[in-house]
Amino acid sequence: MSFLEINDVHKRYGNVEVLRGINLNVEEHQVVCLIGPSGCGKSTLLRCINGLEDITLGEIRINDDRVSGPGVDVNRLRRDVGIVFQSFNLFPHMNVMDNLTLAPRQVLKMSKLESEQRALELLKRVRMDHKALAYPDQLSGGQQQRIAIARALAMEPMVMLLDEITSALDPELVSEVLNIVRELAQEGMTMLLATHEMGFAKEVSSKVCFLYNGVVHEEGAPAQIFSDPQNERTQQFLKSIIEAGRL
């Protein structure tokens, strides 16, 4: 039994089948990177795991509890499974502290003092405690993304999903966000990342999965996937990445 089990998951929008039978296991404390061309299903898969999208067929289990299909407690699922998007999604009318304390107070029933203490600890962790009273429009994209990561961590999740979290950032801001993810990986946070940052995936992941056309075509250790891919489509994808100077 794996910590996160994705068993034959399909997702269809009308006549378009985006996920066509995803099978993937993630062990506790593992960092799994999803790579593949745009439109291959990476983001859809993460949204299905978090319950933001209903799956059409199959099953998702976390810690052997079914977290997909009828009867699932979606609020509990989203407490246990944090997700960070490429577009930050901070509440623009709230300052940083309020962004971090809203869900812990409403969902976890933390007191104002407890939630603020927890938020300050997390802001220090992402090196943003000096911006506790700032509003999102006063922050750079990299700063907003670090706040978004802290907000997800405030719910004390069992697993973190990161969906192309650097794709909306200017190149000089990417490293400050990836450094935070690197630290989380070193601390043992279970993470599933969709990313185009191939060098980072090679460095930080326990396992790399190549998705194409809604299916996991190949998975393995980063050294094997990036140095000796077995699947022809994986080989073509990485060849294009290398030619573009991104690996």
C-alpha cells in the first residue's frame, strides 16, 4: 500500500478525455515530479487529487482512505492535501497575515492568536515575515508565490501539490521559490509537482513521471529518466528540451 494511490483514473470533459487511465503511486516523504508537454494532463491530475475536479472513472486513495467519488468529505480532503497554483490565487483584499489565517481559523477552528503565531512561523520559514501586513499587489510574483506556499502549509497538509508554480514568474524570481520547495523536500514533505523546470526536477525528485496524452508513459528515478529514457516519446520530449537549452 502506497501513501497516495492513483488507480486507473480517467477524466473526461464532454467528448474530450484528458486523463486516459492514470496509474501512479507516491510513497510518504517522496517528491514526485510530473513532466510532459503542455496539455498532457499534469494540471488536471493534480486538480483531481485535490477534489477540484471530479474524476470520471477510477479511484484515488490517501493513507488507504478513498478520496474520490461520492461521499468524500471535500473539506477534509483539501485540509489534508494542499495545492499551490501558478497564478498565486491570494485574496487581493486581505493582507498577508489575513490570507494565511483565514482557513486555519474557519476550517481548523484555531484561535486568532494560535493562527497568527502559526502564520508568523511559516512566514519566517519562507523568509517573508517582514511582509506580514502587506497586500498582494505590494508584492512581487516571487513573493506572492512564497506566501501562497505558506498559506497551503498553514493547513498542516499531509501532501502538497504544486502546479507549475514558477511558470508565471520572471526568470530572476524562479530560484527564490524553488529554494523553498527544495527545503520542504529536504524536510520530508510528501509532494507531487507538475513542472517544466527540468533541472530542478532532476535534482529534487525521488521519482519522475512522463505524461503524454493523458497517460503515464514512463516513470523512474531522475537519473534513469533524464539519462536513459526507455520510451520513444520520452526520448523525443527530452531531446526537444535539451535542444531548447532547458536541461
